[in-house]
Amino acid sequence: MSDYKAYIFDFDLTLADSSRGILECFKHTLAHFGCDIPDDTTIYNTIGHTLQDSFDILTGIPMNPLREDMRKIYVEKANEVMSAHTYFYEDTLPVLKKLRSSGVKTAIVSTKMRYRIVESFEMQLGVHPYDLIVGLEDVSAPKPDPQGILKAMEQLGVSPDEVLYVGDSYIDAETAVNAGVDFAAVTTGSTDKERFMKYPHRSIGSCLSEAFGII
């Protein structure tokens, strides 16, 4: 896949397994508001949505009037535990280094806040192997709206046909379609290969190395 000038990645469950911290923060928040706490799989399957939408799903209340208050409590807990409980996949750093050494640009587009992604790289890897991060605070509409990818492309100076977007969720697949860019899937999240097969894709791998054909 060396025919691209830029590779844009999702973060959670694509570059790093942050599920332990996410589960802890959701459970803490739901308990704080006296809500029933769903099983881990139900919580896990919300990863990729915004926090507010996730709380709507987990409480079963569309446009829950407490969704913003819940987000704030979640963030307070995340400030304590999230980056410490974010574990980069074994091949994340090698893949990013290989891409950058070949002269292409790398970026991250995520529904996670940009500062949290930076903090995770600093705490867990001590390096910043990317050219750009577009986080939730940088857009007015989250994925699958293409705004984040379009903004990244503009800042990187590349066109849609020069970009590969890599993600672990059907939300990422839809985002790629909406942005008009190619897509590669990893099955490290809750979306399986069969569902990814329904979307346009360059590859589907069990990990980044497999998706990029470098194992």
C-alpha cells in the first residue's frame, strides 16, 4: 500500500487498546448517576461513538438530558485513569515508523480528544510518530461525518485519492466512504470481517501489520 501520500488512522482499538480505561470510566459515570450498568460487551460496542451518544445507548434514553453532565463526570475519571490504561498494539509503533521512514505523512482522526491521544503517546511510548491529530475538539460533527478526515487532508496537503484511512469500526468505514478516501480495516474492535466486507475496502486484517501486508 505504498501508493498513498498520507495514511490517516482512527485511535481507539485501531492503534491502541483503551478498552480497560473506557470500561472503568463508563461504569464509574453510570454508577454516579444511579444508572444500571450494562455488561462489558454492551459498553465495549459503543466505542467509536461520541460519549454523549454512548450514554444515550447505554441508558436507553435518546437525547438523555443528563448526557452532557455524564460526559463531564466521565472526563474527570478519564483524567485519572485513561492514559495509564491505554495499551498500544505491538505493531503500532513499527508500522507508524515504517510509514514515516518511507516519506509519507501520518495522521490520526478520532472522536477522542486530541490532548488525550497526545498524553497516551507520551505516557506509554514517549514518542509522537505522527504529523497531525484531529480530535473531537477540532470538528463540529463527529464521525461518520467526514469533517475530521477532510480537515486532516487540508492540513496535510493531500487529495482524497492520495489517502488511506485505517479503522476498526463500521463507523470508520462509513467515514471513509463519506470522505471519498480508500479504507483499510482492522478487526481489533467490535466490527467483524463479515460486516467490513459490506463496505469498500483495500484490505481487512486482524492487526495493522496484516492489513498493511507486512507480516
